[in-house]
Amino acid sequence: MSLEQNIAAVQARIRQAALACGRDPREITLEAATKVQTSDTIRAAIAAGITVCGENRVQELTAHLADNAYAGAAVHFIGHLQTNKVRQVVGRVDLIESVDSARLLEAIHAQAQKLGVVQDILLEVNIAGEANKSGFSPQELPQAARQAAGLPHVRLRGLMCIPPVAAKAGDNLEFFAKTRQLFVDISREMGDNGHNKLECLSMGMSGDLEDAIAMGATQVRVGTALFGPRPPMGTR
Ligand SMILES: *Cc1c(COP(=O)(O)O)cnc(C)c1O
């Protein structure tokens, strides 16, 4: 299948999933997870209708920015970000989805302040409590949201989660539901103070986007279903 056909197929899945639970498909943004893709593939995806690209490695982000590969689309950072690399990301992306520690939050704020910008962010929640994954625990999350709310050069827009790879449909419903509840709780506590506006719930990937949409995702991050399988880690 061509990239255009893959995009159409994923958009059809999103539409179906939204309609199946009584949601307006336009509430859900398809974000292309572009790791390991070339600048030309990214340009082709944008030409074929992709409006948001998600990068998870600083090195690839920097190379594609230098190539102007994202022209016409928004770019988000979705990977683990080391504090010593915030300079390469803050002010260069529309949204950092993977804010996973108090220390990183402070480093992003300091860099945004230095640049005189306000950086939009999501907090990442380690919703399945996996030892090998980063993110705030559900218990730590409210405190992290309060910390973010007190930093004028970041704007908290919502939450992101990466649950375990789903073996079959339904496997991650529980994790998506929990993340949605955290999103509701934090939105309620923070209210709409005119600065931090929680409207993005980023969850669901190639294998489980239907379940994420059923549980309230406003953005799904899709790689494999758009671009095909990636080479295994370590062989890149
Ligand atoms: C690669 C990646 C995705 C997309 O995963 P697929 O299963 O290929 O759709 C989503 N989110 C993040 C953070 C990723 O790194």
C-alpha cells in the first residue's frame, strides 16, 4: 500500500472509532510518528494530509528541521528528553509531549524563559507503572501539574501516555481509562485560568488507537500503520 493509502486507512479507522462511541471524528488529531523516516517521506506525508509530526529523537528532529522537512505541519517532541538537550528542542517544536520529570520541567522552563517564549507541554504519565518507561506515576502527577502551572514560560496542555504494546484489542482499555480520569481530575483542579488549557489527551498508537479513542484520546500517535514496520532498535 502507498503512503497515501495508509494515511486514508488510518483516518478511516479514526473516523470509525469515533463514530462507534458517539464522538465527532474531528475531535481527534492524527499525529505521524516519524522516527527513522527520511525528510522526503515526511514531506510526502504532509503533502498527503498529515498535519502533525511527532519526533522522538533530538538528532532526527534537528536534521529534519535543518531540511525544513516539517513545512506545512506542526512538530511535536514525543521521546525521552535529556535535560542537557533541552536547548535543541525548546522553542523549536510546537509541543513537547514527553515531560517526564520535575527536573526536565524546570530545565524546559529555564530555556523558554531565556528565549522569551512560552513552551506548550504535556506531562507524560507512566500509567502501567513499567520500570523501563519514563513518566510521572499517577500519584506524582497532580504535584507535577501544580509545578507546571506555577511556571509562566510553560503552558500545560494535557497528558500523554505510552502503555505496554497491546497483544489484542481491549488490552489497554484500562490504562487509557485511567489516563482519561487523571486528565479530568487535573483539568478540574486547575480550571481554565486562561494560561494552562488542558485540551490534549495524547494516547493510542497503531495497534490500539480504537481503544484510546473510545476512552477519550484527542490525539493518536501512529508510526507503523502509516510508514510500515521499522528496523529493530539497535540496527538503525
Ligand atoms: C514510535 C512511537 C509511536 C508510534 O508507534 P507505532 O506502534 O509504530 O504506531 C507512538 N508514540 C511514541 C512515543 C513513539 O515513539
